[in-house]
Amino acid sequence: DGICPKPLITFVLGGPGSGKGTQCAKIVETFGFKHLSAGDLLRREMVSDSEYGSMIMNTIREGKIVPSGVTVKLILREMKSSDNHKFLIDGFPRSQENRIAFEQIIGAEPDMVLFFDCPEEEMVKRVLSRNQGRIDDNIDTIKNRLKVFESLNLPVIDYYAKKGKLYRINAVGTVDEIFEHVRPVFEACEHEAR
Ligand code: AP5
């Protein structure tokens, strides 16, 4: 009862406000991937009647990380119900524990990992100027999200760099300028698949 055909998995990492969601929309448009945002899946589950709803809400409000088993289950559910086999998994893995849970439960490793590298001041500025009423877009929660990013997410980024799977993208500039750094990575990947 796995995912068929063999999935092509790309993880998209970067701090809060580094532009993961924005660039994923462009990758989907240009290269036809299925976009799975861990944050969006959790927010959707939070407002559903699910048993995890209030736990997820409290965790997100504090800028902490939801337990790995819950997040991986939500990702797996989406992967299985998709008829696309090219996945962009955005905002995941958030920690080494997330990464190990994914490998154990899904039984696969990513084919590549993008890291949107953006200075902290720029990330804070973008998140504060976003006007969507997210419960975690206030200065205290952002500071905590940045701390969590540094302590838990950077080790995952180092791990994939050592494995030779990491593509570091300069995430400063306009959305279109940044996409010009992203495009060749996917063009090379399509070329290889041919
Ligand atoms: P999540 O939803 O993943 O949020 P995040 O990682 O904090 O990232 P954001 O969505 O804030 O930013 P983004 O990098 O996607 O940037 P965007 O394109 O939106 O996670 C939220 C929470 O969920 C976590 O704190 C955690 O509690 C929980 N969670 C998530 N994943 C989890 C996991 N795996 N395990 C457990 N818990 C998990 O851009 C930001 C803004 O900047 C936008 O307004 C955009 O328009 C603007 N912008 C984008 N690019 C540019 C540019 N080049 N120039 C100017 N403005 C730009």
C-alpha cells in the first residue's frame, strides 16, 4: 500500500519568511509538482474536528514543533491520495527527529533538498509585513520560530549538505530573481530523469 510510481521527493527548507511558499507556487506552475506545505497541512488539521486540533493550535501559537508522528501521518495521507508522483514538501523536516520519522514511516529519502538562505532581518521584515492574520506572525512568536529554526532545522540542513543533496539558494532579491536561482536546479533534475 505504498506510493506508486516511485515518488520524486524534494524537501524545501528555510527559516520563517524565507519565501518557501512563494517559490513553491512558482515551481508548481513551471515544473508541475504537487506542493505539500507542512504548515498548511497542520493549520488545516487544526481547524478540523480532528483529535489533534487543539494540541496543534497551542504548539503553533508558541512557535514550537508539532510531534513528528502527527506531521508525517498528514504528509503520507496527502501523498497517497495524490495522482502526481512529484512532491515538493515544504517546511519539513523541521528537526532530525522529523527526518528520521519520515524515513521510517514513508520508507524513502528525498531526491533533493532546497534551502532558501535568507538573513534574519529580511525574514522578520517579510513575516511582519504579511497581512493574513496568522496566529504566529507577531514579533515574539517570530523570535521563537527563528530560535527553533536555528537549533533544530540547521542540523537537518547540514545533514543533507554532507550527503550531497542540498541546493543552497540565495533567497534575497525579488521573487522572480530568486526563481532564476531555483529554475536551473529543476531543469537539471528533469534532464537527468530523461
Ligand atoms: P510554516 O507554515 O511552514 O511557516 P514558516 O516556516 O514559519 O514559514 P512561513 O510560511 O512563515 O514563510 P515562508 O518561508 O513559506 O515564506 P512565504 O513564501 O510565506 O510553519 C508554521 C508553524 O507550523 C511552525 O512554526 C510550526 O509550529 C508548525 N510546523 C510547520 N512545519 C512543521 C513540522 N514539520 N513539524 C512540526 N511543526 C511544524 O513568504 C513570507 C512573506 O514574504 C509573504 O508575505 C510573501 O509574500 C513575502 N515574500 C516572499 N518572497 C519575497 C521576496 N523575495 N521579497 C519580498 N517579499 C517576499
